[in-house]
Amino acid sequence: MQESKITKSFQKNCIHTKHIFSLYDMPKNDESYKAMKKHLENCSICNNEFQNFQAKNTQALTLIPKFSMDRDLRQTFEREVVELFKAMDLNDRKLLKRNVKQGFIFLDKMGIEFIRNLFSKAMIKTYVFALVIFIGLKIFL
């Protein structure tokens, strides 16, 4: 009796059932999409599961309210964005370009300074000291 329950349970499930939900995300010209659609045509288990999922998805979409921005809210939003751009000086193209250029110059200087520090006297001493410790450990261990 236990064996028949396991057999019936196995017959109710398909290893592909967990993948059918990905059909919503796949492009229709994708090979995986085409293979899964073909599988749905041949597998009643997956087809029923997908039909149930589609029905639940349709019901959920009807219950989710659509958001629409009224004119006052849209105007308030646009006004706040303009004020934010003014506060951050993002409306002035020349100033924005100059600030971006200065930012890249700063990053470039920091990179050059970092490379210089890698080859400074203090770092070379550190490298030599680390090499001596490494060789010492290799010899004695």
C-alpha cells in the first residue's frame, strides 16, 4: 500500500513543474521558452499547473489598484525635482561638466598617489621585511 501511494504521488508531479512559472519572464523567441511550451503541450500536469497559475495571476492583477498621478501631485513632483536640481546645481551644464571633470581629476591624482606610495622607501622596506620573514618561515618550518 505504501508503494502505491509513492507511485501515485510521483505520477502527480513532474520535474518540470517548478520551471513553468519562468515562462512569464522568458522572451518568446528564446529556445528555453519554446521547449517549455512544447512540454506544456505534452504534459497535462504542467499544463494544469500553468493554467491554475495564469488564473491566479489574472485574478491578482484585477485586485491590484492602478496608480495614477493626478495633475496636482504631478505638478508638485515636477516642482520639487526642479528645486532639487537648482539646489544641486544640476541645471547649469557648464558647472556640472566642470564638477565632473574635477571629480575625475581628483580620482586620477588619488590613483597616481596610490601607485607612488606602493614604490615609496617605506613600502620597499616593508616588502623586504616581509620577504625575510617569509624565507625564514620556509627554512624553519
